[in-house]
Amino acid sequence: MRIPIHRDGDRHADRGQVALEYIGFVTLLLLVGLAAIQLGVAAYAANQAGTGARAAARAASLDAPRNGEPSPDPVAAGTAAVSDWLKPRVAPAGGGGDGAAYTVTIEIPSVIPGLGDGFFGSATRTSTMPRLQHRSRSETTGGTT
């Protein structure tokens, strides 16, 4: 087997090969990086949906307010518990009975240019909290009034 000897004319033909290989490899790395970031954003949206659902259900499960206290708003509590840029939708989940259930839905934002929010679906979480029973003042202070 003979080893080819490069001459000045042959080197000129290979001149742009490394640049083309580099561009192809960088493109692949960027796509893998964007996919990893998109996965993280989807996980964050699901986590925030759960947080908002728990906050809304907790606010709905509280006792009736005492004189002069404002009534808790479950939708406002669920919305406030989620990052503003995620734009959550908070709604009662039905349920009824002894529990308060709320559902939060968040459209998963896209980090890939050209794809709109919700292209990767949505994250929906539901939480149920038991309704608190009104206790008398003697029960909460250990029997003394």
C-alpha cells in the first residue's frame, strides 16, 4: 500500500473541509442543548402547576373569615403561586364533599424559535385539600378562654 504524498495542488482542495465539519458539529450541539433546555422548561412548568394547584386548594379549604378579614380567593392564590411568565389557568376541579379541589393548567413555553407556546403540550396538575372544620376558641387555646 502506498501512502499518498500531498503536493501543493492537493492541499488546496481540502482547505474548507474542517470548517464544514465544525459547522455540522456545532449545529448538532446546539440542537441537543436546546432539547435539554426545553426538557427543563417542561419540568419547571409541571412543578409550577402543582404549586399553583396546592395554593389554590389550600386557600379554598380555609375557614370562613372572621369579622373584618378578607375572604381568600383561591384563583388569585393559585395564580400568585406560579411564575408570572407561565400564565397559569386556575379552575375548580369539582370534587365537593369534605375537600376543596383545584386544577392548574400551564401551556409549556417553547425555547425553540418559531414554535409557539403550547407546541409541546400543557402541564396540568390537580390538588385536593381537606376543608378545615371551625374550631371553638377553647379548643385552639388548650381549654382556656
